[in-house]
Amino acid sequence: MEVNETLVQQLADLARLEFSDQEKKEIKGDLQRMITFVEKLNELDTTHVKPLLHLTADRNVLREDTVVPSITREEGLKNAPAANDQYFKVPKVIKK
């Protein structure tokens, strides 16, 4: 695939970017090198290569879901700067 100025301009328009003539030349060269690299990769025979789903053989390590002791509501609220018997009191943040 050949990268030309029309393709660079189309990509710039799609990305809503503006480039100077010098930047367009640099981008054209960069795109051409990337496409050449991908085309080179397509030459490889991958018929016997299994798809890579995970980078490692590790599985999710999950802990047992067990009930553990927790603090009571009163203990949780006792150091709050402002609270009633059930909730933390916080300043109003939504204006009408």
C-alpha cells in the first residue's frame, strides 16, 4: 500500500488535525514505514500458531467468600465530625 498526500490529508481530516507541509512529509514517511512493517509480518506462516488468549498461564486467584467480623454502625460513626444516629452528615452539594 502506498501512502500519498491524499491519504495523509484524509486521515488528518478524520482526526480533525491540521499539519504543516513539513509535518505531512514526516507523517507520510512514518505511515509508510508502519504499513511496510505490517506487510512484512503478513509474510509469516502462522498456520500452526495457536491464538494467544493470555500472556501467562496464571488464572484468577480468588479467596474464599467468608463472613468476617465488622465494626458496628456506632463504632463507625463515633469519630465522624458530624453524624446523627444512623448517617454521616455532609454539606449539601446539589443546588436547586
